[in-house]
Amino acid sequence: MIPDSKNPYPMAESIILDILSTRPRLSVRELYALFLQKNKKKVTIQALYALIRRMIDQRILVKEGQALLIDASWVAALMKFTDTVQATYLSNEATGANTILRPGEKRDIVFENVMAMDNFWTNALIIALYRTKEDNSISDRNVYGYNYHSWFQIARTAQEQSLAEAYEQAGMGYYILSGSNLFLDKAVVDSIETEGFRYQTIKPNAMLGVNYYIAIIGNIIFEMSLPQYIHELMENIYKKTKNITGFDRQEILRIIQLPARTTLTITNNKKRAEKLCRSIKGQFFGIAK
């Protein structure tokens, strides 16, 4: 029920909470008009009334005259829950078993398709973010990445926006290079709306090459290459798309769900992480590589 901007099929309750979190004191009819804009299924106003009554009975919403608000006691309980999750779940060794490796350790994780890999990658980045934030031995707490094509940001924008916001909340800059300068690569610069997001396109080189994707947080390195036939399908979309009206986001989503064993490699290697970060930082700050 908790609002989740990266969920393509949110629950009706989540949509109501999302609306009221920024627009409190709406009437049911005002809420209904905004609800219809966000909900993918048709819902009658009678059904919405019934849902609102149930949420009031559950102490999730409260009604003040004709105005609807999120119940402050529910918000307080939610804040306590998130504090508990941060203090226990994110710091639990079992949670980060495949992500927070010991120095020098390396792990390959294989997925049935690219989307499954991408979902895990985002989850792992958040875990690494939390651990890095708590590690006083790490001096550079920014996030550095290279995507040959940054299809993450244009096909799964809500998920990537949430990730960028998590970095921003942690006080971490988010620096991304792309190894191509086709139309869709250039379009990424306007896809993420956070102050800390920085993006540039470069030519691939020996360290940051074609069909290569990497992210570095602290000493943890995440890297992968798309399965060859997926890479070729993606390349075709990038080459043929010349303007935003010709962009078919659903086609990219279809491609990353095709059967294709995809390997994500996670490594804890301080020396290599620092070298990669210098290479990426040099494109933004002119630092010697």
C-alpha cells in the first residue's frame, strides 16, 4: 500500500496516498478527478467512496468536514517502521549477503532476463548506498557509473528517479557517463530530476567500452554486459530513433523481458574501484586519470 513511484501497477490505496501526500484537504470529488488521471483501471466514484470509508476505518485516512487527509497517526507508525527497517533490515548481514562482500571478494549472479537483473541491481545499489554512508573509512561517497546506453533512465525512469532521490537524500552525488551520443543517449540528461545527477556522453575507450555497464559505490563495483542478441536489439532502437516522437519505450521494456541469461558481477576491490572512479571523475572535473 505504501506509495512506490517505480511500481507500474500500484494499488488504488497507494494512488490515494500519493495524491493526498502532496494535495491534502481534497474533497472526494476532487480526489476522484486526480485518481482517474493516475489509475489505469476505470473505477466508479461509488467504488472510491467505499475504498475511502475502509481507509478511514483502518485509520489510514481521516475526514475533516468534506476534506480528506492522511491520518497523522498512520504517518507516525510508517515513520517508525522505516526507521526500524533502516536500523535492522538494511544493516542485516543476510540482506546484503550477495552485495556487501569482503575485500577482494567477487560474485557472479545470473538472472533469467535483463529486467530481473536490473531489479536486483537497483535493490543492491540501495543496500550498498546505506552501507557506504555508514562506513567512515570511505572518503568519496559519490556514486559513479558508465552505461554504454543509459536505457535504464529512459525506459524505467520512475525506478531510476527513485534511486537518484535516494542518493540525494544520502548526500551523494550521482555521476553517469554514456559511451554513445545518439539521440536517446543525449535525452537522458533531462530524464532525472535531482540536483546531484550529472550526465555526459563520451566515446568508448579501453576501460569503458561498448556494451559495458558499471556502477561504483565506495569499494563495491557492479558491472555487466547485455547478452549479445539483446545488445543488438537495443542498438537497433538507438540507431533508428531520431526524435522523441519516434521513441518506443514499450519496445525497450519488451526486449529486457526476453529470455536471456544475464550476469551481474559484484566485486569488493578498493584499488580497482578508485581507478574506475578516477576515470569517470576525470570526464567531469578534469582530474588526472
